[in-house]
Amino acid sequence: MSDRNTNQDRIAVINAQIVTVDKKSSVIDNGSLVVGADGAIREIASGKLEHTAAEVIDARGAIVMPGLINTHAHLGMTLFRGLGDDMSLEDFLARLMPAEIKVLNHDAVHAGTELAALESLLGGITTSLDMYYLPDAALEVAKSSGMRIQTGPNFLESDGPEPLPFDERLAWATKWLEAPRDELGSTGWVAPHSTYLLGEDHLNTLAALAAKYEARIHVHAAETVGEMQLVAKRHGGRTPIQVLADTNLLRRSVLAHGVHLNDDDIKLIASNSATVVHCPASNYKLASGVARILDLQRAGVNIALGTDGPASGNDLDLWIAIRLAGYMQKTIAKNAAVLPALDIVRMATINGARALQLDHVIGSLEVGKRADLIVLDADSPSLTPNFNPHTTIATSVTRADVLHVVVDGKTVVRDRKCLTIDHKAAVSAVKALGKQVLASVSNN
């Protein structure tokens, strides 16, 4: 007992229905979970557990589950929410990119990302893989908000808002990757935008950079028919997946969207242990198409979920992605039994962790893992009754049902209020920047 007093537990969660998402997909009714002094889960069991935590969360029978993982997002893009609705992806980008160049700087990206972190945490997203300009701003937000944000230098042929030509961007990225990383490798990423906005020489250069520093790859791939045509024209008739394979960028990469894949693409993705991040809300809103999720599953591909950017998908709501992912695949297959609830829950949690190569640390509630968890509302009408928690999560939960959020053993949302971000200030900052955004569009 003396050792426990010396290392006082941080948090105890009691009276919970614990959805662990472990290998056995265990559900612990009337469960307790104790977060140790180091922020890791010290013990999980049915019934009561001895603990020394001053902070006790009584779930009152509600679902407690791993924090959601948003495996493809452009967080700073909250600044441009609603700017390009009712457009194809190509028309949307043609409207968005000039506005970004005019408006974005470090402070603007910080403001947009902070608002995104607020929205994410309140909605139960504890980790995001971000792809956006000026990523140092995102890391600052991660530190101040407590949210896990994985990010890194992104690359396209234009100078971007930084502004940095490709060679200077490469030098900057080299310094970025040489800097010490945290224990979760938050900065260990290289993000080529796509194979349609980069030539083969550039892609080969980025592959060499990533290999030298053991960085992970985050890239858009096979999102729209228009992209497929551009890539085929630019890269000798190949698909984006073939180009990534030929330039040594496919291995264990995170592929955003993967809507238009042929059978050979799927085989290449599977053999390279890459992840496809399904972003159904964005894909359906932009009429990009329906990803071949069932075929990817059959091939053994890891599938995670993403929201895409809040300018293209308009929000950072992974519960909507969860719902849409299941419903559309059932409709396409004309089979209500495909992509069952448990599979979708895993896509939103442990599969995302696996994509980030962090499934040994986060993504499920297990002893020794970091305490990233969310507590749902025991009194929510829409979650009542709850006969099967996986089904409840996949078909009934909304952001309004998220009551408490813990990241790395620290409570960041309590009673639907974010403790780490000034809500009013974050909203006001982006509202003020909205005037610049409108001006930038009207001048195009």
C-alpha cells in the first residue's frame, strides 16, 4: 500500500460498461478502470478495484471506450468551413487553395487548429493524423490542448502559404525530421499531397528522405475519377497506387480515401501493409464515389476512418463517419450483415492506432496502454436501451453523447466542457479570421 501512496493513481472509472476493443473484443459489465500515476491503465476488471485516485468518474452504467482516432484530417482547414459546398473536389480545391495562400500564416493555422482540437475533443476524438501547412502550429495546439496530433511537412509543387519552393521545403523537412521526437513519434511523418500534384522525381526524393529518417508516409490516393485521369496522364497510364509502389512510398503508408482502386491496387496495398483511411462523409458530399471497403477487408488491408478536412467534409465528426461507413457498404452489397458493428468500432479505434503504428500504445483499453478514453452519457435517450454496446456505438452515438474525455491519463473534457481550451476565445479567433477568408475569395 505504501508504494501506491507514493505513486498515487490519477483516475478511477467505476460502474462502467467497458468496451475494450482488445483482441477478443471484450466487454466488461459493471467494470472499473484505474489509471496509474504514469498515465497508463494500471488495472481493469469487473466489480470494484482498490485505488488511490482523487479523481473518480462514476460512469453510472454508461459505455466507456477508447478515444476515437481520426486517421485523416486537415485540422487548420476549419478556417474555410463552408467555403466550397456543392462542388466537385477539383472545383473545391480551385476555390480553396488561392484563399489558403492569402490567409494562412502561423497564427491563422494555430487558430484554425485550436478550434479543430476543441471540436474534436468535445466529440470524443483523442488522436488525429493531420496534414496541413505550417505544422509547427499544430504541435503547439497539441501541447496546450492535450490532444494527440500526429503531423509533419507536406509537399506539393507549388510554394504554398509558407511559402517554400520544393528544394527549400525539403531542407526544412530534413531539419524537422532531425529534431528529437517524442515517445509517440508525433513528428515522424512526411506528407506528399498526392501523385497528381507531384512528379516522379519529387516522389522518389521524398521516399529517400522518409527512409533516411524512418518517417511514416501520409498521402492522398485514388480519391476521385478526376484524380485518376490526371495521374494516368502524368505518370504513363499508372494508377496512384502503382506510382506510390514504384517510388517506394507505399510500404506501411497511410492512404487517404482509396475510393477508386482496381484489383491490382488492392493487392499492392495489402502486400505493402498499407492502410486505407475511409472518409465516407467527405467522399459522399463531394460525390467522389464509394470505396471498396469489403474488398479491402477480404484482402486483409487495415482500414481506418477519417473525417477529411472541415472545409470539404464540413465537420470533424467521426461518429458520422462510423454511421455512413456501415450503411453505405450494406447498401452496395445489398446485404445488411456485411461490415458488422464491431468491425466499424475497430476501424474508428484500434485500426487507426495500427495505421499510426501506435497500436501497442493507444486504440484499446488494456493494462499498460496509455489512458485515452471517453465516457458516454448514461442518461442519453438515444443510447437507451443498450442491448449490444458495439451496435450502440456504431449506430446510435452522436457527439452530444460524449460526457467525459481522458487523454494520456488526464481529463480534458468534463461534463461536456473542455478543460484545456478556452472555448469562447477559440471560436472568436476563427470568426475574426472569417472576414479575411471572405475577402480573399471575393478578390479571386
